[in-house]
Amino acid sequence: MGLTVFFDPTLDGLPYTVAIWSDSNGDGNPDDAQLLTTATGIVSNQGTDTFITTNITATITTANFFVGFVITHASGQRPAAFDVTTPIYSNRSYVAYDTAPGTADIIDLSNNEGPVAPIEIYGLFGNWLVRANTSSGGPDLTLAASKHRQGGNTIVTLEWNSTGSGRIDILRNGEVIANTDDDGSVRDRLSSDTGKFFYQVCVANSSNCSNEVLVKVRP
């Protein structure tokens, strides 16, 4: 929880509420999100760069959903860890606020002193380290890969079964290299790189991932 560069023992013990919202119209914007359920927890292990796990149950029928938390904290405290690892995708993390403790509206996120908005408008470029792991895993993802040479480059074609999830993260050697439509196919240009490359695709912002596929590129 939190970053080691902002070590603050006063965060430990603060109560928080986790919330899950559905994205009923599929526009990826939480200003009209519908609250599904909440769960409570207590901040612990702050400053250790680790996740706090909170069990929560929600029936999600939309392709996309939002996960977040509500916490009352003092001025100067930083209760949310922030990820600036590249690549950074905009309009993925949002914030809403109210300066009166306990008055934040999580049912209508736009009905706050600071209505819900992308964090970029506050000069923050990165993503909150808030993640949702689904127990059901969602639709199964199966990935296949092929390659061919083109103008001195190796072109890797990735193909998977579309899940209807909207967006897919493309991973190479465990790192997200792209985010694309869930249309079942994408190409990756390796330029003059050689070696072993492990590919995987995941439903965006989830733990629902495909099998790993190894692509070898020789000199």
C-alpha cells in the first residue's frame, strides 16, 4: 500500500470502502456508472509497495466495469498508490472528491464537489494501483502466434478468440505493450530483435488471460 518514497505510518488503520460499478452503456466513462456493491477494509502495510486484498462479491453482466475505493483522509496524506510504469494509458484512472468528510456520493459520482474526472486534469499521469481479480475468470482466452519476415523485420501475428470484452491488453515477456480492440487479431513488429518472446493477451484491467505463446527469432 502506498509508495516507499511517501512513507506515512498515519495511513495504517484508516478504514476504506471498495466499490464496484457497472458500465451499462459501455462508454468507458464512470460519470454515469451504476453502483453494484461495496465492501470495507482497513489500510495496512503502507509504504511497502504491496496490494491490500479485499474480498467483494458482485454479479457483473456488462463487458466493462469500474473498481475503486472511498477513503476519508487528512490533508497531505496519500492513501492511493500510483503507477507510472510505461506504457501509460490515459483516461483509465479517475478521481472524485468532497472536502466534507463522509459526504462523498458513490451512487452518483458526478454529484460531488469534485465530480468524477480523469486524473490527468489534475496533472497526474499514470494509473492508480487498484486492481480487480475475478474468481470466475470470464470467457476463456486461447492465443496462437505466427511470424514472417518483412523488410528485415519480424512480424508476429497474434490471434485469439474474441470474448466480447471490448479491449484487450497485449503482453510481451510479461509487459503490456499495447491495448487494442477485442477483435481477435493484432500484429507486433520486432524490428531487428532476436531471442525468445513470450506473448499473452488479457482482458483489459483484469486477470483473465490467455495461454502464453513462445516466439523464437533467430539472427
